Amino acid sequence: QFKLIVENPEKPVASGLQVTAFVEYYPESAKDLQDRLLLLIEDDIVDIPLLGLIPRCYLEIQSEINFGEVIANNKIISKKISIANHGSSSGTFKISYDGAVPLNIKPTSGVVGPKSVKMVKVDICPDTPRIIKEVIKVELEGRGCAEVWIKAVVVEQALKVLEVSSGNILECIHFGPVYFGSSKTEQIFVCNESPESVDWVAVLEDDAIGGEMGTDLQKSADAALRELSFKNTIRHVDVSALILCIPNQGTLQPYEKSLVTLCFSPKKFIRDFGVNESSQKEDFVLFLRFEPVGNTDGYLQALGVGATAIAMNRPHHTELALTGSGLSVMLTFNPGPIIKFMDCFLGEKTQVLCTIKNESEFLPVTFSFRKTANFNISPEKGKIKKKSAKDVIFSFSPHQIGKLEVKQVVDIIGTGLEKNNLQVLKTKSFHQIYLSFIGVCKSKRKNVLIKINPGITPKISNATGQFVADGAGQFTDTAPLAILKSTQTQIHTHWINRNCHGDALIAFPNDRAGSIRPGERNKKYRTIFTKTERYNYIDPEFSYTECERLSKEAHNEYYKDFIFNLRQRRLQKDAARQFCIYNNSVNIGLKPAEGLLTPKISITDFHKKLQSEMLPLDENCLLTSRKLAEIGSKNSLEIWSEFSAVPSSTQEKKDCNLTLTPKQLHQILIGPSTIDFGDVCVHSTSSRKLHIINNLLVHVWIQIEIEIEELQQTGPLSLVVPPLTRTHIPIVFETNTLGMFKKSFTYTINNQHLGHVLAVAKAVSVELELSARELILNPVPGYLAETEFRTTVRVYNPRNYPAEFTWKPVITDRRTAFSIQPVKGFVEAYRDLECEVVWHPGFNSPDTGEFNLCVRKGNTIKLKCFAKVTHH
């Protein structure tokens, strides 16, 4: 079957030349042939083997598909396996699998062309944590049966709370006793123990079983029962102010951990009864939950939405218990709080010894006295251990005469959070105690001795100048002038000076010392009686020059402006302080009762009022389970026909371009995460609701991407959900293939944030069920014996598609004496139909019979009938 075509040279072949020979192969059977070709080169013989091979396929497949570690989130994941054909002809393959783990393999058979590769897609649905190690068998043409191992490790998407120091799992944090108004922090690690990144959020369970708020756990049962009204009152208190979690949301990469700071700031709740509860200790037990974003099935169950389609297992989360106690500052002052000092004179000092006692059994107290005029305190600050006392000396050193009554402020120093950096504790005053200091400063009485003037007139003297008071007081640098407004008296006024200016001053006769000194240029002096303008002597040696006078006026203006600016700055600080006090969502920086009128509310403002009641949460404020439930319950308005497919208005475009935080995503509920259609008949449709609840104050854009053939009738696939709105999308399932269906589709929020929903169904054929497989027919009462026997059987349709049926009797040699009505008909979906069976007695009539219930394109059920005949 080999043919050689060659022309042998007659002469030797010169160097550089060649001789070409052709070997042709013509196979006559599908067998491989082998031969040889001899080449004679002068005295040498070269043996050239000839091989004739027929075309064959050579298929090769991978031995393993390893998905690695995956999350048990019901999301279908896929991998492809290649079947390569290295041969020169096409080869066939066939895949079979009978394992326990549901696998979706497409295609299960096919043909691989020569020198090509065929890809086979294998889908798994990680629903429960386990280790998957399954084998599929692949029959390869020419290679026999090959095995391919499917391996995967399915783990839960778990968040763990770890201690910072040791790295151990943390279940509870004990803050211990903390004063009301102060804070205490603890740091933890939140770790992502899964192979995929996760967005997480912290939720405070303020309605959890076992939680306590403001309860003294050391009280007796009777005392606790008396406070039932108090417990009912604090149920509506926002407890998110007690616990601060920074950060309370974030994204963790696989096996990454993030440092989280927890701050406990106890607040004292106001009780209804008027008993002084200053010494009361209030205990707090709260639960903080760290959970992945997107697990909304539990919240939908709480709202009663789609409960039939939601899986009953709660999403995996990590719960951390937080315990702590709030204490009041218990300082007693002996004497106090009103402290009276002994009367003293100017320049003297009186002291009072005060004992400050810390009545607390758990915590020390750090105090600091503020500085107060005329009073001194030693020591001004200090620390008192628990159940201890400290002596402090209060001193009264008056600098003015009279009764002095001041309020002394005692600052209690502790730790609190800074406004700018909430992760750092700052030492500050968190509580004040007020004392009253009362002291009286008396003036000294001085005896004035009058002595005779020896003849020398003193600087200050009386009208006669004979008697001079010794020690009359402190002298001033300038002699006083006896002056008054000249317009206030008209006695002996000269008629020429009746209309003198009002700025003129009167000089008394005994002001000689003032009359000869340099006067002021802008003042005029007149005599007391005639009001004649008196000579004003200006001494050039002592008076200011014009330049000096202007410099003095500029100096006065400078300090006047300086004092004015200080006052303006103080007023601005006070205004800013008042603005900070009223800068909240209610007062918006304005003082209450400042003349603003209450606006009139119209019907169109009700929806806006609902939005104003549900203000966006502060970034540092924790989400609470009660807040989420209240938002969901208020958001009860369900709209269906008013949605737009794409953002159209300016506000919608602005809102739908926002990148949402994990906390915001956690308030958008889309679910259930697993939609179970149950048993669905082929060639029929079944619908389930995908609920969408937008608890935000902005629009969100939901887009659903479905490439699954069985869900193509679902719509709409794009909609803009308004703020505080609830709606749903009908997910429609239809298939023509029997078997299990398990696939997931994805959706996006604002075209950025991705999520998925698993659709599960079992495609079945039409089926009917009978209430009984065997019937016993008894004679009908009131009729003659053995004249009529009848009974009924009920036909049920458990499927979602109408079933067409036909009763066919089983004919034997003795025929049949039974009949059934109706013989054929329809049973609607999830309905039933009653059929009547009658036995007709007669000579030699058989008392047994059989019927086949034949369902079109469905099952067949056999019904046996027995007539109970009584013989006399």
C-alpha cells in the first residue's frame, strides 16, 4: 500500500545537487501499516522506516476543578473545564454525575473537532458550609472513562471580634463603673474571616432580650418591680447616645482586620417619682451586632414582607455584649454647701477648714476649684480616693468693703471625647458642684484729732483755716476744685452774664490752690455770684503743648478703640456660644420665642413632614434595631405605577449618582435573597415578589440584570425608587425542562453597588392526586337492597397549572359493573374536584373494578373499587 516514485540517477550525483523521491500511501483498511525503504549510497545502505497511520482523535481533559474557598451565600459560581483534541479527527465525549452535591454541567455531551478545545461549564451553589469533593465521569472517545474531581471549601462569611492585646475571640466588654457625663473607651479588632471582601455595619440591639438600661441590678426584686413604670418610660429613649462605635461601618478585605473604638458614655434617665436618686447606680447591658451589609432577610421577616419566600435561617452575624454602670458624683462638704466666714476688716484674712468626702464605693474623684475674687482655696485641685476624705482650707481675703456673697464652682474632672477627634479621650470638666461663700468686710473706725493751726495755712483747710484734721485721708496728686454747673444757680448773677454758656464752671472763693495751677484750655471758670469770667492762668512750664495735647488725644483714642474691640470680640464669642447651644435640627441656630411665627401646614406638606421626622443619621451615630424597625413600619406606602425607568429630573440624577456608604446600603432592603418558586409545572408560569424598600431620604436606582432564559418574562428591570418608598418587582419563572432549577441573577444600586438573588424551582409535570386509592361502595340507605351502590372520590391538583384528566376503566373478561362521573374534565391549579363512583348490580355482576386516572402529559393513578354486597 506504499508506492515509491523516483528516477534513480545513472551517474553519480555531484556535490550541491539533489535527487527527489515521492512515497505515496493508499490505505485500503482502517489499520496502521509499517514498512521500510532502502537507500543505497555506493557501499552504504540506509534503512528509512515507513509508517502509515489512519486519522484518530486524541482527547484530553483536566483531572480537577478547584473552586478554592468560597462563601456560603447562595450565589452561583462557575468554572470552565477544557476538553482538548490533539488528534486529526473529531472525538465525542459524554459526562455523567450522580453525586449528592447539585452540580449544573453544560454541555454534558458533544463533539470536539481536530486540533481544537471544547469548554464545559460547571456551576455550584454554595448554600451551606461544607467541603465539596465530588467526582464526575467523562467518557472520551478512544480513551475510555476519565474522572474529574470537583473540589471546594464552602465557609460562612463570618465577622469576628478579637481582643487587641491577645487576639482571642471577644464576647463581652466590661466597661465597669463610669461617672455620668464622662466616657470610657475600649478598642477591639473586627476581623473578616472569609475569602471575600465584605461591607460591614454595626447595629445596636436596643430591643434585645436580656438588655438592661438604667437598672440597678443589685436591687431586690421588690425594688425592681416598683420601677416597672420607669422601664416602660425608657423604652422609647434613644440609647445610641450611650455607645459610640468608631468606625461603625467599613469594608474589610479577605482576612483583614480593622481597629474599632467603643466608647461608653452613660446618661442618667429622669425618673417620674420625686425621690432623690443621687446615690443610685444604674447598670447597662447592651448588645452590639456586627453584620455584613446586604443580609436583609431578617428585617423583611420582622416587617412581615415576603415571609413565605424567605429562608428562615438568620444571616450570620457577630454579637458583642457591652456592660457598664453609671454613677453619680457623690461629694459631701463639711461644712457646706453654704460656708459663712467670720467678719473681718480690709487687709485681714479669715479661714474655714472644710472636709471633702467621696462617698462613692467604686471610683475616685478629681476636683478643681475655679478662681474667685476675694477668696482663696488651698489646695485648688486634687484627687480623692473612693470612700476617702480630704481637707481643704477656704480663705477670705477681702479687697473691698461690704458683704460679699459669691457662688464657688467646683469642677469634677474626668475623660470625655473631643468633638473633632472622637477616637481620643480628653480630660475635661464633666460635672459641677456649687458652693456659696458669704463674707463681710468691715471698715475701720478712725478718731480724727483736731489741732490748732499754728499759723501756716495747709494745702487743704477749712474756711477759717484755724483747725486742721490730722490724718484726714489719702491725698491726691491734684487739689480738688469746688465747682458746679454755673447754670444751676442764679443768685446775685450779673445781668450781663445771665445768658452764659452752660459749660462754664463756678470757682469757689477758697480754691486758691486750684486757681494758680495750670488749667485746662477748653474749660472756663466763673465766679460764684456774678458769674464773671475768671482769669485762667496757663503756666507754659507745666501745660501741654499743642503737639503733646494731640498725642495724648491719639493715645486715648487708641486705648478706647482697643477696649471697644475687646468688647466686640467678647460679644462675638458669646453669640457664637449661644449659636452652638441652639444649633440643632429643631432650633437651627435661633433662640426660641424670638418672634418667629409658626408656619401653616398644608396637605401637600405631610410627606415632607414625614421626611423631616426621619432625618439622616449622624455618621458617628449607631444604627439600632428599633430605628430600622420604626423606619420600615413608617415606610408603609407602596407605589407601583409611578416609577421611572431612568433618572429624569435634576434631583433624581443627583441622588442616583451618589456613592452610598455601607450604613446607607444597609437601609435599602432588597429581598428575599432566595426566591423559592417550589414545584412549577413545565410550560407554565409562576411569579414571586422581589421586595424593594428604600428607607433613605434620597432616590435610588435599581437595575436588574437577568440573562437566565427561564426568567426572561421578569419586568421591569430598571426603576428609580423615591425616598421612603416600598415597592416590589414580580419575578416570573417559566421552563420547558423537567428537573431542579437553581440559578442566581444580579442587581445594582445606583449603577455601582452589586447584589444577587438566588432563584430556586423544581420543574415538574402536571400531576393529580386522589383522596383514596381504594373505595368500598355500600348500599344507599332508603333504596332496595342490592339496587344501587355509590360513593365519591376527590381529585386534587397540587400544581400551578390546570390538569386535563380522563377516567379509563380496566376491562377484564367479566367486564365491569362500575361507572364514574365525570369521565373527563379539568382541575384548576390548587383546586379539587369530586367524582362519583356507582356500582350497578346485576346477574353475575363483578363486585370489583379498576379505573386508571390518566392525566394528559402527566401521571397515571389506579383506583380500585369494591362493592360491599350482603347475601340473605
